[in-house]
Amino acid sequence: MNLNLLLCPGESPDFFYLFDLHTAPQLLYYSYIPTIIISLFLSILVLRKDNYSLRSKTFFGFLLFFILWIFNIFIQWLVSYIVLLMFFWQTLILLEIPIFIFAVFFTYSFINNTKSIPNTYKITALLLYLSAVISVPTKYVITSYDIVNCVGTYGNVWGITYVFEILAVIFIAYICIKKYTSRQKDIPGSEIILIGSGVIAFLSFFIFSNIFANLTGNYEINFIGPIGLTIFASILSIIMLKFKAFNIKTFGSQVLIIALIILIGSQFFYATNTASVVLTAVTLVVTGVIGINLMRSVKKEIDLREKIEKTEKDLEVANAHLKELDIQKTEFISFATHQLRGPLTAVKGYASLLIEGDYGEMSAQVKDAIKVIYESTQSLLLIVGDYLNISRMEQGRMKYDLAEFDLKVLVEETVRELGPNLSYAGLSLNFENVKDPCIVNADRGKIKEVISNLIDNATKYTKKGGINIKLEKINQDRCRLMIKDTGIGIPPEVMPKLFEKFSRAPDASKTNIMGTGLGLFVAKTIIEQHKGRVWAESEGAGKGSTFIIELRLVNPDSHIPEAVKKFAEGL
Amino acid sequence: MTVADKIYKTLLYFVIIITLLIVGFTFYKTVLNSDFVMIKGEEAQ
């Protein structure tokens, strides 16, 4: 009998003269082909995305031998010649043992986050593998082949292999538990549990389905096994790439579509008539077109999200850099203005002394020149003061010297001081003060600065007419100061930005060249930090404007001395 | 490279060569020579 040509019963090798695609159950294709594709994609994806780390290499080895193992079984189902079946069945053990060796290596490298496997592990694994290799051509692996049913009878080596496989699973559980109990902060406990249980579940399912098939002769369990194993392999991959979860989505859609196309394509082998062939072809084309579009759209969406994420990260870096620059700028302004204020105060002081004649009489011409120096220095000091305030506010160094005082007195005092400026500018002044005291708890100096600033602004931006100043009590808790002018007014489009930093009306520079656009911002910040309000009202350009400040009054009872309060309670 | 590394490398190459030889021998023994015990279905039972 020529055994070389011996065919399994009922087989007709019409595919490459070696395989019969019609005798194997259809479930074989639906189970094995997607498993091979998904596992191949997963192994390559993890390898690439995890930058060829040791754990990704061992995971690749783990899935590669699993794929080869599945492929070997796949060939066994399809091959028609018993001699070829014998060859593949005989060599199956060479692919099965490395799955467990790589599973141990992968778990070890993952949980220890190491860059090398100990030599003792590697040498032990090689010696174990070598003993399995030597047994391959012997009848201890497969004792005999049943040429009628086309199956082999398992020998003792397989029994020993199953023991080794169970021991490998126990060893994986042991190293995971050991690492979990003695772990430092290098790896979260949840990752050890997930990876450990994933690998153990994968291998246990693998061993169980193989032992069950070998003991019962029901090899069809192998059709379900790979599906379960692929799920575990996918979970393991997702755990490994959890920080790159978006790529899993692209990959998942690609695998799904390719597997679907291959499965539909496999229907051609079973098409018995023209109608089936046409139907399969149409389904294949439609699935292909929709699938490719779906893949493209998923990829496009993910690319876009990745791009947005990258831009977000770039912006974060740029923002941090800008914040740093902003701090440096504020510090520089603070330093520069502080340095400028000293000499300017000296210039102003000496100019004042010269005008007052402390250094002797001067000609009117020289006196006028010194007056210009004095006024310009005064303006410069105000500007420097604004910049210094801004830098203090930005650095959070603005300090308030809070004390209770009568706002009525302060407004009176400020109006008296600035009154001459108004007369000098040819403007009328109408001041209406409140009758009762308005006690506020605030920084007297800062509030005076704000009021002076608003009156000064009103003077600068009013060419003719006058200024009305009115202080009134709105109720027991609040008082209001209104500074109304007949000046250039505020256009509605400027109003929302009026109190912003460096904000100036478009034609403001025509009237006041020295303005910095900081005065109102400083005023608003100071008043708001006193829990008050400041705002402006204007009917439009050329119709004058009103600046209003509201401040909280101190509770009348709160400034009654404690001794008086106690006396009143005792009555 | 330590002594253990050298032993491992040598053993690895040895195992790869032996594996290839054994696979070749198995192919010869099964496919080309069919030197295996073959029994019919009834005998197996």
C-alpha cells in the first residue's frame, strides 16, 4: 500500500491538490480566520504602539505562537492526505509549549516593568522546550493514527505537556500574587490583577478546551475556543494600550471589516449555483464599499481627535510659557516703575521749591518753564503710579490699609484740591455733598486716588461746560458718588471695554495725549476689592458722561465704642 | 555579556538548529517515509 497517497475518508483534494475545503464544518472558517487576523493585528499593534518594549515583544511571541497553533489546527482540518495530517499533528506540540513560555515571560516583564528576563527563566524554558522537541518524531507524542477516522491517539508526552501547562498557569498566578503583595508604587495593583487574570483566563480556557477535545474526541470545541481566546487577547491588548485607546477603535473597525470581507468571500467555496455566486459577489462589493468608507471615517475622526489633543497639549505648553513671560514682564514693570518714581519725586519736589521761590526770585519766563516741568512730572508720576498699581495687582501684592473714615470729608477734600484745575481749564464746578456722615471701611489713600482719577479724567475730557459732583446716601448700607461731565462722552461700542486694561476710546488721544488706558482698570479693581461698584453712563459721543461709585457703609452700630455698647446693654 | 548570557545564547541557537532538524526529520518520517503506526478504525476500538 502506498501510504504517501493515502487520503482521509471522503476527501478529494481539489484545492492546491492538498486540501479539501468542503468536508470541514463551515464554523471552522468563521472561528479560525477572524481569530488569526485579529491576533495578528493585535500582536503587531501592541508591538508598534508600545515602542518594541520587552513586554510588547513577549506579548507578540505569545500571540504569534498562538496564531501558528491555530493555523496548524486549521491545516489539520483541511488537509486531505493522512501523511500531512500526521506531520502537522506531530509538530503541534512545538507550537503549543512556547505559548505558555511566552505567557510567563510576558506576565513577568509586564508586572515587573523590566527590560530583561532572568537568564534562569530563559535557560529553564529552553531546556523544557528542547525535551519536547526531541520527543516530536517519536510515538510518545502520537502513538498511532486511525486511517479510517483520520485521527491520532495521544501519547504520554501530551499528558506531561498538560501538567507543564497547568504548572505554568500556577506559576503565573504565583508571580502575580507575589508582586501584588510586595509592590511599590511602580505599578498599580489593578494592572497586576487585570493582566494576571487575563493571562490566566486565556491559558485556562486554552488548556480546558484542548484536554476536553482530547479526552472526548469532540474536536469541534476547538471552533469555539479560538473565539473566547481572541476576546481575552483583545482585553489584554486594550489593558496594555489603555492610554492609546483611540487607536484600538481604528484597529477594531479595520479588523471587523477585513474579517467580514474574508468571511463573505469564503462563501464562494460553498456557492453551488450562479445565483449564489452573484449574491455573494454583490454582498462582498457592498460590504467592501461600506466597510472602506466606514474605516476611512473612523480613521478621519480619530486623526482629528488626535490632532485636537496635540494642539491642546501645544497650547498648554505655550500658555505656560506665556504665563511665565507675563510674570517676568510684571516683575520688570514693577521694578522699573519703582526705580522711576524716586527720581521723578525729586524732580517734582525741586520744581515745586523753585516755583515757590525757595531758591530765589526767577524771571517769569524761567518760572513758566519750571511750571511745565512740574506739571509734566506730575503727569508722569500718575502714569508710573498706574503701572505700579497694575503690577502689584497682577502679582497679588496690592495691600490695603483699611480704616473707617467719613467719605463725605474725603470727597470734600479731594474736590477742594482739584477745584483749581477745573478753574484753570475754564470749567464750572457744582458740588453737592451729603448732609449725614458716610462712614466707610476702606483704604483712604486708594479711594482718594480713585476719586481724583475720575475727577481728573472728567477735567481732561471736557473742553467746555462743567462738572457736577454729587455724594448721596442711597440707603442705610450704601452711598453713591456721581461725577458728571459735559465732555466728549462715551460711544456705546466703547462702553463694554471701558474698564478693561489698556482700553481707550478711539478719539481719546485727541483730547488727552498722556492717558495710558490703565486708570479706569485700576479704579475698578480697587473699588471691587472694597466690595463696591463702579460704572459709567453716557448717552453717546459728545453727550457727556457720568461715572458712578458705590461703596458699602459701615453699620452705624459697629463704630459705637464697645464700652458704650456695654453701657447701653446694662440699662 | 555574562557567562549566563553566553550559555543562554549558545543554548538558544542549539535549540533553534535542533528544532529545525527535528521538524525536517519528522517531515521525512511522516510524509516521505510514513514510518508510523497506522491502524484502522475497528482496530483502534
